[in-house]
Amino acid sequence: MMEKTQEQVLATGQTEFERLLFGFADTVALKCALELHIADIIHSHGNGGSITLSQLASAIDTPFPNISNLARIMRFLVHKKIFTNCQSSDGGEPLYGLTDTSRWFLSENNTSFLNFHTHPLILNSWYSLSRCVIDGGSAFKSTNKSELWDVIKQNPQLNDIVNESMASTAKFNVGVILSEYKDGFVNIESLVDVGGGTGTFVTQVVKSYPHIKGINFDLPHVVATAQDHKGVITHVGGDMFQLIPKVDAVSLMYVLHDWSDEECIKILKNCRKAIPEQNGKVIIVDIVLEQQGQEAS
Ligand SMILES: C[S@@+](CC[C@H](N)C(=O)[O-])C[C@H]1O[C@@H](n2cnc3c(N)ncnc32)[C@H](O)[C@@H]1O
């Protein structure tokens, strides 16, 4: 194989560099599609869920002096496989349709996950990344002078967005866990889901294993907004760094990745105190990194 010339090496590097540099454009384009309700409009459109550019423009609830920017953002979103764009069978204008990805930001599927991660308080925190690499701690705290969970406590609107966002992903994750971890819940009489948000995970576990006494444990202002779930589970407000209710098993779903190693050790020590010495169980559901830093499948 021929060696690359210096120019080819530079051009490859530049392409990769620019791909990384403009990575933020994916996020803001998703947010734009969400704010203009593009997925919902396509989904509810009569023509088998596909729509022309001019139909899309007239369905967006704002007058468009000129639709060329809508065409440009749609071209980008099609390139990113968020939407499809096919020739119509009657030879008319091309039609936009949904993909498996855009179905995730239909309002019927709950868009709060995207709303949470693109919230100005969250996005602005990324500007403090280099500061927190030097100082330690979280970029959120460097920017907002308080930790995320303390800011949420003072901001009921953000509290709702975060709780809905967690509930929407938990609803999906619990289905996978229940089908893949069948035997894991059989010998448990009582389970506390620590950092369980508004209780989606433990409620679904108890519905599948009604012999389990389920407790949803989270910060007091989070459980205060949680649904009653008609007595299926109990909500307990508290601080996992202080005390976790005594049970047979503790679950921690997407909690540990928020904390430093030292803080995780404190949480896990409190989990240990909450379960029986002999046959207690801690179930951890979280992102696992392979040696190379890639997420495990
Ligand atoms: C990333 S969310 C995960 C929520 C849920 N387990 C899920 O997967 O959808 C982390 C949760 O930890 C809770 N949390 C943060 N600090 C806590 C503390 N000191 N004690 C108990 N829960 C806490 C937050 O309120 C939030 O609901």
C-alpha cells in the first residue's frame, strides 16, 4: 500500500478534527427539531406519516417568511438519520419521514430527556470543564456555584424536567432488566431503589414480583412530587450519604456514575449497612466502560 503524502495526512486529520469540533451541532439540531415539533408533525400527518417541506412549514405554528433554512436543517437531520427523505411515488416533492431515532422525541414518548440535557443550566456547565479538570469537583458546581441536586431543589420546573426525564428512560430500562435478570429478584422479600427518582423502577419490579415490598428512596423534594402508585410501593425521602432503609436488597440504577470514587464508597458502605450480613444483595445498573474507554455493549 502506498504511504500517505504529508498533505493527505493533514487532510485526514483536519476532517476528523472538524467532525469533533462540530459535534455540538448534532445536539442543537436535535433541540431545534424538538422545539419546532418536527417529529410530532410528521407522525401526525395523514400521508402514512410522511410530509413535504411545504406541508411541514405550514404545520409549524409560526409563519415562515422563507423556508430555505428549514430545508437546510432538514437536510442535516436526514444526513444524521434522524429523518428520512424519499421521492414521492407521484413524482411530486420529496417526502420526509420518521426513523427509529426520531421516534424518541415524539411527545408521546416523553421528550424530557432531551429537554434536561439541553437545559441552559446544563449546557452552560460544559464551559467550565477545563476549570473543573484543574480544580476537581463537577463542572456544574463550578458554573452554578451549587451542585445539580441542590439547584433542582430550588427550581420546581427543573425538578419536574429531571424527574420526568429519569422516569422516561427508567421505563425503558426496567423492561430490559426484568427480561434479562429474571432470577435476580426471586429470593428478595424487600427492595429499596436508592436514587429511584419518582419510583418507576421499583414500581415495575413489584408489579412483576408482587411478593416484594418495594421502597423508592430519593431526596425529599423528589419523592414529594412522586405519584402514590396506589400503595404498590412506599416512597421514602432521605439522603443516601446518611442512611438507607433496611431491606433484603438495594438497587442503584444510574446513580453511581454521578459521584466520585470516594462518594461511591460512602454510598456503597451505606448499602452494606442496609442489607443482611449473609445474603443481602446490591443490584447496580450503570454505564460500564471497557479498558479502552468505550462503553460495553
Ligand atoms: C441520574 S438520577 C437516576 C434516577 C433513577 N435511578 C433512574 O435511573 O431513572 C440520580 C438520582 O439520584 C438522586 N439523588 C441525588 N443525591 C441523592 C442523595 N443524597 N440521596 C438520595 N438520592 C439522591 C437524584 O435526586 C436522582 O433522582
